[in-house]
Amino acid sequence: MAPAPGQITIREFEPGDEAAFRQLNEEWITRYFRMEEKDMEALLEPQANILRAGGRIFFATLDGRCVGCCALVPTGDGEFEVAKMAVTAACQGAGIGRKLLQATVDAARSMGTRRLYLETNHVLRPAIGLYESIGFRHVAPDHPTPYARADVFMEMLLA
């Protein structure tokens, strides 16, 4: 049974979270697709490839255990990609993804972000529905994607 949403807390990346970030993302990616070069870059070195570049990584925790994550990756002046969002299969369906995504959007908004962008795949219907319900809209890709699996592109204008 999925945990009650009230038990979940959202926090930012802390040293030592690298393994949880990698595990959460490898779980969903390998369930539906295959790991790609760009995945490996982000997952093996999140501090170098996301955080030091000005990004942020958020975790949903349950009893101190990381059960979900979502990153903001800088893509330009006032713009971030929402990336590497995952909730472990055992905890899906409890509203954790919604809480995590909303916290990520709120953080982006508080940083003065103008635009959020994301890439996903049509088979991930629950994720697409979540993105739409939070306010993302479908757009044409605005740059070449490094992911072979990406076929759905969305944005949210914040300012």
C-alpha cells in the first residue's frame, strides 16, 4: 500500500544523496527504456552536472528514506529544465509526484525563473497528466534533444 501523502517531506539534495538519485532514476528508466549517455552524465555526477551548474535537486522522503526526486537543470537565462523526476514504484499513486513537482515549480518561481521546460515520452501517461494538471502545456521542441526516447515536449511560463 502506498504511504499517506502527509508522511512525505520534501527536501533539497544533501551530500550522500547521489546513490538515491541514481537508483530512483535507473528504476523508471530501465523499466520503460534504456539508459542513455545523457542519463549517465547526470546520474553519475549530479553535483558536477546539475548542482554546480546552478541547478537544484529535490527529494521526497518517507521516514528518512528517499522515495522520489526531481531536478531543475539550468538551460538559459531564467530558464530551467524539469528533469530526472522519479517516484519509486512502491510509493506511486499516493500524490508524492504531485507534491514533489509542485515544490520544484514553487522553488523555480521563487528564484525568478521565467520558463520551465521538460521532455518525456508518450508512454508515461500518468506523468504527462500530472504535468498538464500543474500547468505545463505541450510545445514543439525548441532545441535538439539528447534523448532518443523523448517525443513529448512541454513548458510552463512562470513570468
